[in-house]
Amino acid sequence: MYSHADSSLSPSSSGKTSARQVLVKGRYLSGTVEENADSISFVVDAIKGNSLRIDRLQTEVNELETFTIDIVAEEVVGLSGAGISIFYNSNALSLSGDSLLVGPFLSQNDQNVISFYSISESVGYTTVLLNMATLDPDFNFVSGTGVVATLEFTANSNGLWPIEFSEEGTTLRGPSNNIIPIEELVEGIVNVK
């Protein structure tokens, strides 16, 4: 008897975390294959600790199409604010509409959130600096994983275009304005067809 493995993948919306299931059916020397497969399920978590990532890791769009990306805080502890700096190719992508929407993560438990952003361009790249913080003095931090911001873009040129974090301009802050160390910044790629 030998085994034949078949893997079915079902990635979650979080991009770097996905549920996996492997199915195995036995086949005997006579050629008979077991009707019911044995299975094992497991979760792959590729990001550990206080991190920020672009969600979706790869976005496929057509030229001149409008799309959104989320900025996700991953496995943070005691987050009450953030300064997030991202950059991208100015000719390939452009912000559209009212570009910054604060995500639900910081405003959970009906917290008030203040936010603002600035945009600068230099040598073919656009940098967006997003700042946000909770205002509620009684409950001013969150922990876990969630969307902190959503940005809307227009795809202007065919190709593969990264949306990257700038380490120098990106910080996570705790309730005493203490810096929360960032373990990983994960870029996203936009594939414009």
C-alpha cells in the first residue's frame, strides 16, 4: 500500500496567515483506492510579533482601475497610535478620492481616533505619511491584529509595482506614547495588467 497526498489550500483574508488541509487516500497493490481520505489541518502564520503589512500581498488590477489596499497591524500589544510611512512609484500608482480611511482596529470599543496624512513626491516616488491615535482616556489601546487604514489607488501603468513601508518614518506607539518595537514590515505588490 502507498499513499497519494492532495493538498487543498484556503488562504484567509489576512494574506500571510492561511488554513491548510492535506488529504491522503491509500491505494492498494490491487489498484483499489480508499473511498474516504484521511486528513490533517494546520495553520501557517508567516508573521510573528508587532508588525505592519500591506494586505493583499499581491493585488492584480487592470490599467486605470481603482483599487484599495489595507494596512494591517499584526499581533500588536498595547497599540494606541501609529505613524506609518509608505512609498510607491508615482508614475505607476496614484492615490484617488478621499484616500485615507481609518480602519476599524483602533476604533474598536467605540474609541475616538484622530488621523491625518500628508503626501510628498520626490524623484519618481510618492511618500504618504499617515498618523493616527486613540483619544479615549479610559480605554486607549488595542491588542491583536486588524486593519488600521485603507488607501484607495488608481493603477496608471502596466507592470509589477511595490507599495513599501519606510522604516525611518514608521512607528507604533503605546498608551504612554512609548515606542512599540516593530519586528517586520511587509510590502505589497500591485500587478497592473
